[in-house]
Amino acid sequence: MRPIKHAEKGLTLIARGLFSTIQSVNRFKPNPSFTPKWSDKPLLKSWQKSKPTLGWPRTTDSLCPNCVIEAREEILSGKKDVSVLINEKVGEIKAQIIERNNEIWMIKDCPVHGHFEDMMAIDAKFLNHIEDMFPGRDIQAHNDEKLHNHGSSTVKYGRGAVLTVDLTNRCNMMCDPCFMDANQVGFVHELSFEDIKEILDNAITIKPRRQMSVQFSGGEPTISPHFIESIKYSRKVGYNSVQCATNGIEFAKSKEFAKQA
Ligand code: SF4
């Protein structure tokens, strides 16, 4: 091992030791928690953070992929109101997370559509390591009950980092597969500038403020007629950074457009 590696290892051990000592002192005589101006509740100390059940085998909440497709079709055809997604547990089923030959699998049974199995990880040890790294739940959500009411998928913890706004489901490409089925669902879903403003305004005013940055996505966000003015508006109302998930074609076509963005 090279000397620099020994030095790195030594420094890591010292830093770990110092951190554990500081943690113990803090726990013994804790300072009051800090309440940032974007929250009405104080930030949590690391030892106050709770964790969901991790490891395996375990039971978790999941969805039947076919029930989801049927529910989407019923809502789009007007047969059911979109509020069923909040008020009814559409497509929800229990799933088991199990280890099989050092792989992690999710297995579930829908009473209507039968048995499903999905591989979650090709290396059980690696997933175990990732779960061990989970620092615990962040600050509890508050003051945003209406905005983040997603039924049983309601966001309960955390500040989050990036607000993703899908400007359009159109795209100037036709990839197979496409992560968003752009151009492939038989209808166009595109936000008006008023819709975009409302989303940005709502997200930046709630406490605790979850979204410090915004990412415009799609489909291909650069072909939305509101792409440039959405960037301008985001900066104006206070998003620290504005990103876009793009295939870059429109920027390659026009240097001016890229500069404007
Ligand atoms: S959104 Fe991305 S993945 Fe989908 S078709 Fe366009 S370029 Fe391809």
C-alpha cells in the first residue's frame, strides 16, 4: 500500500473517532436544535431521526403494475375521478422483499392479475451496505397537508432537494424504451405557463421548504413553448439552481437558444 493510502486511512480513523466523541458529548449535553427560517420546526439531531424497517425478508407496500395501468385508463377516459388516487388505495398490494442466491427480489400477488417478481438488486451485500448508510428520516413535514396529500403515498418527512416539473410529454426523439413513454401514450400533456407558475410558487412557499432547486423535465423540456420563461421565473422567485433534463438537441441546433437558457 502506498504511503498516501496509509495516511488517508489514518486520517479517516481519526475523523471517525472525533465524530463519535462529539456525538457522545452532544447526546449527553445537547444544545437546543436550530430552527432555520424556512421551517417552523427545529432540525433533528442525528439520534432523533427514525428509520423505516430495512433489511430482509420484510413486507412492504407496493403496487400491482396492471391495476395501475387500468386505473390510469379509467381516469383518462373520465370513468373515474382523479381523486380516487388520494381517497382509494388504487392498485395497492403487499409485497415481500427476499434474498435469493445473493440477489434481492420483490415478490407480490394481486388477487386480480396474479403473481409478479422483480429483481431489486443483483448483489445483496451491496444493497445491505446502501441501507446501512441511510442516515434516518429528516425533519417531519408540516404546513403542507393539502399540497402534499397523495393518499397513502403522502410525503411525510424531508426537505428534498430537487423539484421536478415535467413541462411536456412531447419529445423530438422516439427512444425505445423511453423513461416517460414520451410520444407514446396517445395524448399530449403539456403545462401552461400559469400551471408552471403555480407549481413553482406553491413549492417555494411551503415550510419546511423542500425544493431549493428545480429541474425541468418531460418528455423534452426544451420544446415546451414556456421553457425559457420558466427558467427566468424560477430564478426570479428564488430557486438556487435551475436544471433541465434534456437530450440537448435544441441546444445543438441553436447556439442562441442555448445562450438564452
Ligand atoms: S424523453 Fe428522453 S428517453 Fe424519452 S424519447 Fe425523449 S430523448 Fe428519448
